[in-house]
Amino acid sequence: MPEGIAEGIGASVRRKEDKKFTTGKGRYTDDINRPGQLHAFFHTLRCRAHAKIKNIDITKALKSDGVAAIYTGEDIAADGVGGPICGWTPTNRDGSAPKEPPHPLLANGKVRYVGDHIAVVIAESMEQAKSAAEQVKIDLETLAPVVDLSTAIGNTQIHDEMDDNVYFDWELGDEKATADALGSAAKVIELTVTNNRVIPNAMEPRAAVAEYDETSESYTLYTSSQNPHLTRLVMAAFMMQIPESKLHVVAPDVGGGFGSKIYIYPEEAVCTWATKKLRRPIKWTADPKKGFLGMRLVETTQKVKLGVDQNKKKKWVCGRHPREIWGICSLFDGKTPNLPPGTLFVWLLDFPNNLHKCKGVCKTHGQVEGYRVRDGRGPTFFWNAQWTMRPGKLEWTRIPPV
């Protein structure tokens, strides 16, 4: 661009939002305080991934200093409040609908995954809420966890609605044509890629401040969200069964998200529900350590077959993609593990035949959802690996450890 030109293509655009952040004037959810607010602490069993809840005794905890209320999954169920939904679901290979077990905001009768909240303690201060939570007595029957993706199918049953721990069984492509093509290929090479679990760890932990206005009979929720409009829709229509006009969702400055803050988490809804019951604002900020249990994680295993002709031209591909879902299927967990890998495996070259299969498998690990490029790591690794095949030798080489 000619010197002196300050507008148009190629001109330097001065950023407008940086000054307040670099001078400490950013306004995040945890910076918001409402008059008379209470503080919420979610009681989670870190040492149990799968267990039946036989009894919860809150008698002693309720007598602790500053405690306003303690709620369990039974209290929320009694008020008819639903949990997060699986809003984007695939159709199974046989044309049937996927299985979608309920997702209670607080564990009701059973703990199904690491980080599943059992109770919420609401008190005058966070310190009082944490102290009272230590007095909550929980009688559990420990069940076998399901932690290995390769053996999860048909393992210990996590949901009554699913006897095989499979949410969905989806495919893209022509199975018969691809199988015939691979059968006639000069050589078929295979690669299995396991992508380790990833935990989003934004500088700003998740947080929520909820308030109920008796005059207008409406709620206001401040939350560190990347999508406040979606939060309002799902919470109002599917969880609390109220008109969207009665829920105002505000997303202040957000200190990092990368996709992990686009979803609706149980804590936001619990605080919003409880603020009406107690007629006082309720604030919650995730503890960084517990946040590792509550944030979305990603883990995949992808098995790929590549068929070549006599001239070693890559012509046919078949991908199998067992996909960890976690204890509950979440908002985008139906489609997002399927479409990106299913298209990424085949979009770089013109394959005459291709097939992609994906099974959503339930485990008792922490929650799983999208983070950064959704499940693009496996296909990307596959393509990087195939371009490093030794000339003249159809075998994988120079593949770094995963």
C-alpha cells in the first residue's frame, strides 16, 4: 500500500478493545456483584466416577453458619427443571433415532461421570458454603467405572436407557462400494490414531451471577459465555420452561473460551433456578482445580484404511471413528464428532469410494465436547502421515508418537 494511505485494503487497523484489558479495566463475570448476593458451591465427589446414591444427609450441613439452602437432584426434579439437551443429533445407520438419556443438573439417584455434581450449598460467603459442604453426608454404592474407549461398548451399563453404552452409530458413504474397492486394491494399509484427552484451561474460569426480579417475574444471568443467545434459548425453552422474554442473559468480557464456553453448563441453570426460590442473587465462580472436572474434554480413536492401485495411487479410504461421549450426551455432541472427521478424511483428494463410521460411546470420564477445531486432529494426522510414506514402499513412516 502506498505510504500515507490510512484506509482500504492493507491498511493497519488499530485495535479498539485492548486498552481496558491491559490497564486492568476489563469487566468479567466474577467482577459483578449484586446487593445481598449469596454464593453457591457445588459438591462433587472427585474419587467416584460411577456410583448409586443411596442417601444424602444434609441435616448437619444446614445448621452451619451462613447457610441459606442446600439442594439436591431431587429438589430440582420436583420443580420440573430439565437438564442440558443434546441439541444436534445424528441419525443411526439403520435410520433410527439416537439414544438420549436425561442429564439432571445435579446427580439424581446415580453419579455417572467424574465431576457430576451431587448437591449445591448456598451460603452468605463462598468460604461458608465450602465449609458446610464438608458436612454433607453421602451414602454411595460404588459401581465399576468405564474408562477404556476400546472396551466401553457392552461394558458396565451407565444408563438404564442404554444397555450397550452406545449413543449413536452413524456413517457417511457407501459401505458396500468401499468394501468392494478395498477388496480389489493392490494393497491396503491401515493406521490407528489415538488423540489424547484435552482440557480447556482459559485464564478466566467459568462463572455465573443470577438474579430474579419479582416485579417483572424475570431472570437475569451474567455468565462467561461465548453464545448468550443460545444459552437463553436452551435454558428458557428446554430447561426452565419459561418464555425467552423472561430470561435476560448477559455475557460480559470473556477471558478465553476457544469453544469450551459455547455450551450450557449445569451450574448456570442451578444458580438461575435457585435465585427465584431464595429471592436473592446467587453468584458462583469455578474453582480452577474443580474446573478441570467440569470443562469439556476431547478424546478420539480413529482407525483408517487406505487402498491403492498397482501404480500406488491412493484411491479408496475407510475411516472408523469410535468416539468418547462421556456420561451424558451434550449440546453438540451428536453431530460435531461426525461431520468434521467424516469430511476431512476425504476432502483433499478425489476418492472414488469412501466410507466414514462413527460410534458415540459412553464412558465415566469427565464431560466431552468441542474445543478448538472439532475433532480435526485425527484426519489432519492421517493426512500428514500418509504424505510421509516412503516412496515405493506402502508403509507408514516418520510418524511421531501420539
